[in-house]
Amino acid sequence: MEQINKLSLPATILIVTVILGGFYFAVEYNKQRFIEKQQQQEKLDRSSCWVEAETYALKRYKETCTYDCKEGYYYEMDRDHYFTTCLIRKGLPIKP
């Protein structure tokens, strides 16, 4: 009986350590997945802002161009403005 009591404390410590380690691993794994999903969403949002900015800039160019207008051209300043506006609207950081 005394031998069982001597083994129960180390066994309990080992079991608790395994459980806590598994819990810690699960939390860190989920945190990493969340960060990766957030980064992927940010890339998609930035990409859609870029397409939106080019579309609006081209539309404005076609509406305002009066001399030597060329298909596919747009005002870069307008594009950059629309892009920044879209990023702000979506709450994304403005990177240079």
C-alpha cells in the first residue's frame, strides 16, 4: 500500500503536466491559425481595394480626359487616393 502512495504523486504530476501541455499546445495552435487567417483576409482586402482603385481611376480618367486620351490610362494620383480611401474604409493599415 505504501508503494502505491509513493507512485501516485509522480503519476499525478505527470498526468497533469501532459494535460496542461496539451492545452497550451491547442491554444498556441489556434492562435497561429487565427493570425494566418487574418493575414490572408488582409491580403484579399488589399487586393480588392487595388482593383477598386484602378476601376474608379480609369472611370474618372475617361470622364475627364479631353485631349490625347488613351485607352487603359488613368490618373495615378486618383488611383492612389482611391486605394488609400478603400484601405481606411476597411480598417487596414496604410503601407507605403
